[in-house]
Amino acid sequence: MMHALPNYLPPPTQIGLAFVEISRTGELWQQSFTSLIRAAVGLALGAVTGVVLGLLTGSFRPLRDLIEPLIIALNPIPKIALLPIFVIAFGLGNGSKFAIIGAAAFFPVYIATADGMTSIPIRLIWVSRSMGAGTLRLLLQVCLPAILPAIFSGLRIATALSFIVLFAAELIGSKDGLGYLISTAESGIRFDLVFVAIIAIGALGFVSDRLLLILRHVVLRGQASAKRSDL
């Protein structure tokens, strides 16, 4: 049955041997670490920008009416199509990769944050204002904790998108990373290494998502415990 497979679809045993091969040399771990750092930095940039802008537009309706139509119009555009623009602006190095990953991560986090802001009960805002909370304190101590579940949902989507865009970004002008490993393996007709790198990207994305769920559980559980202690 295995002999019927086309050349570009190696059997699982060959993929396993290729995994052992580049694991022993350390290349798999080095390339995975490089890709993970790029995804993490890009995700952080996009997430922080999305949360901050979402808080602002959710608090100030004129700002939301001004900015949100542009954001919604840009959201459907495949972010990898913008890579040439980022390469021109930031060069072929990590800057353009951070920027394109950040752009992909920004939209789901922004939308989750902005929509979460609109779902906050208005009575909670009135009570906070009546107790003397200023705008900054209201955003950080009232609004932000209230929309954390929505933000974490946006972050899960953004995490997956970060790894998707990372793969495409590393195919262009990269000299390291899992995307680069896929490109060089394909050029060398090493399709077993291609599948090893693809599986590695999936594994990094899976582990990142699980860690994010653990963080969400810890943060929201701590938030719930704090609320119970205030009762």
C-alpha cells in the first residue's frame, strides 16, 4: 500500500525517521524556537494594539464611528497580501514578519475587545462614575476586567492566525524558521522534512492555544475569587 503513495507523500515511517534526523542535529528545535519567537512577538504587538484601540473606541463613540469602518473594511483582506508593503517598509528581516503577524493578530483582538465594551452593563459604568472613577481608572479597573472573557476568545483566534501568517512570511526572504525549513526541504525534494516542519507548526500552535486556555482559567478564576472576597 505504501508503494502506491506518490513521491510527494512520504509514508509515516519516513516522516518519523526525518524527525529523528533533524532532532538529533538540533535543527528542528532551533528553527522551531525562531518561529515561536516571531509568532509571540507579532501576536503581542497585535494583541496589545487591538486591546488598547478596542478600549478607546468602545469608550468614545465618535472615535469608533471614525475608525471602525476602516478596520472592518481592512479585515477581510488576506494579511499575507500586504507582505510586500511591510517588506518595503521594514525590510526582509524580522521587522516585516513582526508587522505582518501583528496585523493578522490585531483584527480579532480588536473586534472582541470593542464588542465586549458595548456589552458592559451601563449601570456598572454609572456606579463607577458615581464613586469617583476617572476615565483611566474606569477603563483599567472596571471595563478591562469585565471584558477579559471576550479578549481571551479573540486571542485564541489571533494565535491561530499568527502561525498561519508566520508560515507564509518565512517563505519569503528568510534564512531561518520553520517556513524557511519547508522551503529548503521542498527545493531539495525532501518532502519528509516538509511534513515534519508542518507538524511542528501545528504542534506549536496547539501548545500555544493550550497555554492560553490555562492562562485564561487562572486569570478568570482569580477574578471570580476576588469578586467573592468582596461580597
